[in-house]
Amino acid sequence: MRPIFELLKQWGLEMKGTVGEVIPYNPQFHQLLEGGGHAEVGEPVIIRYVGYDHDHKLLYRPKVSPVKKDEETTTTTN
């Protein structure tokens, strides 16, 4: 693990998701990027920027955008 991630962990900060990960959309935990389109609850979205929480309290929601058809095939097959 890289030192910066270890330091964040020691401070109680945890990254929420990884860039490029495809997940079901939940507006309570994810923020749609401006101009990125529209997503309904449960629709697949891709994480563009990770989020963070501290001691299980959300500090910064992961920024996501709807999965386009060409992204869906490339991200789910990798």
C-alpha cells in the first residue's frame, strides 16, 4: 500500500470506490457530475472521482456519471 493511503487510514479516512468502477447509482451516496447526464436509482454509473468517509461518516460523495453503452462493455469485461 502506498504511504499516503496508509496515512489516510491511520487518520480514519477511507476511500469510497475506485475510479472506473461501475456501481448502481444511489443519490444518497453518489453525486452526478454536472452535464454528465441523468441516472435513476439502481442504474449503472461509473466513478469518476472517489469519495471519502471518516469513521463511517460520509465526508465527500464519489462523483459519478451514467455508464454509456461503450463503457459498459469495456468496464464489465476487464
